[in-house]
Amino acid sequence: MLSMKLIDLVHAKAILAPLDATKRDASIGELMQALVAAKVIKPAQSEDLVKAVLKRERKGSTGFGHGVAVPHAKTDLVEAPIAALGISPGGIDFSSLDRQPVHAVFLILSPESKPDLHVAAMEAIFQSLQHDQFKRFLRQARTPADARLLLQEAGSSKG
């Protein structure tokens, strides 16, 4: 089983705290633009990638509850999993399973040809989300530096 750390998954320059968007589709677009700005994906690819993520959303919400959503897409436009993180102080309706607004959005792009890496990326996020303190602090992050520190700590604590 591959192991991945959140700090290695979420691109340092693709952390938006606060996230400006107040709607699901806009938040996905804003996070995709953060990945473009971080030079992880090419500007010409962003529209197709947003469409791929929204197509996945239509199959079922990636709002997993507890204030977190993990919109994602598998694409061969990336060679390794990469994520952007947005913190929404006001919350976004992601049609979450628990019907609660989402305050943390992890946008993940994974290589289609390497499904095991996608699973490892999702696992890294879900393991951190099992800790109430992580979820609470994540929601309270006010700057990218706050969020980054939290991601760093999530990778180092095993309990």
C-alpha cells in the first residue's frame, strides 16, 4: 500500500485561505486556477479539467460530510496526484451527505494511468479527517500559512 502525506499532496502555492467562491462549481474553478497559478497545470488545460471534475460531481457529491469536500478527477494531464486546498469561512453547499456546508475543499487531480496513486491521495485526506481536531483547525485556518502548518502536522502525527 502506497503511503502519501497531505503536505506532499497539496501544492504549497495552491492553498486558498480564504476561498472567495461561495458556490460549488465556482470553488472548483477557483482551486483549478490556483493550480494554474502554481504552474502545476497549463492554463489551456484548466477548462477541460474543471469539466472532468464537475462530471465526476454529477455522479455523486464529493461532499463527504463534517465540512469537507474532495472533488477530484483522474486525468493523464498530470503525472502524479496533486491537490489544491480552499478554506471557505462561510461554507459552500456541496450537497454533502450530512447536508452541512463545506468549509474545506481538497481538489485532487490524479493520473488516470496510476489508480493506486489516486487511492493513496484519497487515503491521505481521509486519514487526517478522522481526527476531529484536524477538521476543527482546518476550518479555522485563516491564511495559507495556517493551513500549510496544519497539513505539515497532519503528516507527522500518527494519532
